[in-house]
Amino acid sequence: MSFTTTVTWASIDDKSSNTEFAAERNAKMDLMTTTGQILRINPSKTTATGSIEFNTMLDAEEWKKFIQDLATKYNKTILSVVIE
């Protein structure tokens, strides 16, 4: 069984406009992919949402906490984070 974390941002700019934010986010995704935690990344460049499929609920929760902390660090607004 896998778990998908869907993040809905306030805007596309909040999701991707800051290069430092994007670099930190991408580094974490690369690490989680390398360690087998991420099964699939479903990005969208035209919407304010994106989702990632994880192996375990623990992996999905790790991403949720990471992305929320990163959003706070860079003053970005997340409308919702849902794990299904």
C-alpha cells in the first residue's frame, strides 16, 4: 500500500518562485527518492497543487512536516496538505 501527499499552495508563485526554496525542496525529494521512500512525483507547473506517492505513511508524514517547515521558513502559504 502506498500513500499520496497532496499539497495545495495559495498560488503557483508560492509553490515555486524562490530558487533557494526550490533547491531545498528538490534536494529533499532527491534524497527521499534515492532512499526508496518516494514512489512517484506528480508535479504540475500550471496549478498550485502537487502530489508525491510514498511507500509508507511515515514517509508521507515526513514530507508533510518538511514541506510545512520549508513554507514557513520562506514565508510561503500552503492552503492544505492531505495524505491519502
